[in-house]
Amino acid sequence: MAVGAPLVVMSDINKWYGDMHALKEVNLTINEGEVVVVIGPSGSGKSTLIRTINRLEPIQEGEIRIDGELLPEEGKGLAKLRADVGMVFQSFNLFAHKTILENVTLGPMKVLKQSKSEADANAKALLERVGVGHQAAKYPAELSGGQQQRVAIARALAMKPKVMLFDEPTSALDPEMINEVLQVMLDLAESGTTMVVVTHEMGFARSAGDRIIFMEDGAIVEENDPESFYQNAKTDRARNFLSKIIQH
């Protein structure tokens, strides 16, 4: 995909949990239309990194800009900028008491002030796009995990975000459901959606990623295009990680 102008710019980000230095001097630019895949061992700071992009995790030092605008710490400005950032979690976080269609229309009606008819039409189109259009009248508990996660993706897309964040979106799924979610993500990548994806799915990283970010101990240790990273990782830490993943 053609990659455009910088969309998310993280500059000198530091974050602590008490004495634990969770993110160390992180500098990262994500360009429009780019798919950036963040990998690394457990506890390396991957999820923390992605959750700072929409201030789900506050930072103590540094700044984050989305489409040129500084991400505020709180208030209406934060809510407005957050609407530009779609988020898909490990757990699907759907509203259990609302239908699939209602889950997807809620944000656009409340935040984007869409009419019910407009929100419904958009939601139905998105549910078709992710392959669950026929499930619109059901409740989350009636769907499989893979279907629920695809609804969660549709819900995030309904807000027309500038960037989509995925925090290990397949880690809570049974193996046979993983591919159906990864396929939706591949389709999004091919359509030019800007994406930041924390995942253990190396096949996805290789086929969809424009860039691999390898983290360890809260720092970005290495970044490269997928083929160069897999064939010729520069650091011992990355090579060691890859050897374990490939044997696994």
C-alpha cells in the first residue's frame, strides 16, 4: 500500500507504574495507510504502548500527536481525538444487553450524531463487510468468539477512525476462529486502513505488516520491514525471540 503523511507521532514517551519503567524513550511514527505490527516477549510493553495512543494509559513524559493535534490529557478534546482512534481489545467488550446492530450504532449516534437510519445503514454495511451481517438481530452471547471479535472490529470502524489499534485481537480465540478474524484484518490492511497491531500471529505480521516493531523491556529494540526483520534481524534479542517463535 502507498504510505502517506505521518498520522500518529509518539515523541520521547516515558511511562512508569510506580518504580517500573514500562515505556522507555519511545519514538514512533505511524504513517497514513501503514500497517505497523508490534511484537516482542510478554511484558515487553507492547500493550502499554498501544494503549497510550488513545490515553487509555497516561504517560508521564513525552507527547503524542494524532494527525498533527496534540493528544490532550483529559476533557472534551480527548474524547474528540479518541473518536479518531478505533480500538479492538483481546476481550470483545460488547454490550451484552444490546443486539449486534445496536452495539455498532451506539457510538455513531451518540458521538457522531448520526441519525438512526444513517447509523443503521452504515452498521449493516460494516457487519456485511466483516461477514456477520446475518447476525445483526442477535445478542453477543449468541455468537462465537470469532464472530464477536468481528463485530468489535465493525463497531470500531463505524466511528470512521483515522487509525485502528488492535491489542492482541486473537489471543482469546480458539484456533479455528483466529483465521476468520485475521482475514478481516488482512482485508482492512489491503483497503488502506492505518493499523497498529500487537499480535503473536507471525504469519499475519509477515503478510500484512509494512513494518515490524520489536520491543523488549519497554523499549523499541528494532524496527524494519517484515522480510528484512525475519531474514536478517540485527539484534541478538530479536534473533533469540524469532528462534523461539519459529520453533514454537
